[in-house]
Amino acid sequence: MMKNVESLSDLNFGAVNEQFARAWQEILRNITDPATEAKKKRELKITVSVVPSEDRGMATTTIDVKTVLAPVKEDSGSVILDFNEKGQLVAKTHQAEDQGELFLNENDKQEAK
């Protein structure tokens, strides 16, 4: 049985609905991700391509759903360059519990406790 194509969901057995739902969830996850800019615009783009056959009696349809998401925010920090016991240059960073203690020497740390 043939069905008239009268809406977007009639094309390709309704594939656009499934693709939209997947892309929509991707956008919602991106919005709720605290590592992204809150006010940045997100986009969901649906492209329908129609390529007719040579005799124009038929056409191939393609539905393409793409998202444009907010990128992860830039983050900066610092590392201290040092040499390990083998004399190799290494980069070191402080763990979260060490924050605020970056320039305290051992005596200062004992007094702070």
C-alpha cells in the first residue's frame, strides 16, 4: 500500500522523528553540562535532500539531522616544572586538598594545622 507524503514524518518511514529525538537529547545534555557556556546558542538542523531519477519518475530522499552544541569552556591552571629522581624533567600539579598551600613550606604547613 502506498502512502502520500504530506509531512516530514512521512518520509523515510518516520526516521526524522527518531533522529530528532536523539539530537534533542544531545542538546539537552549539552545545556545541562556545567562545563559549557549557559547562554551559548545550540542548534538542531534538519536537511532534506531530494535527488530525482533520470526519468523523473522517482526520487531518493535523505534526511540529515545535525546539532551545533556549545563547546566546553576553556579552563586554565598551572604546573610546576621539576626534576624527578632520575633527573628527568616532569610537570607537577597540586591536588585539590593542596590548594592554597602552594607556597607554604613544611614549617608553615605544621603551624597552619
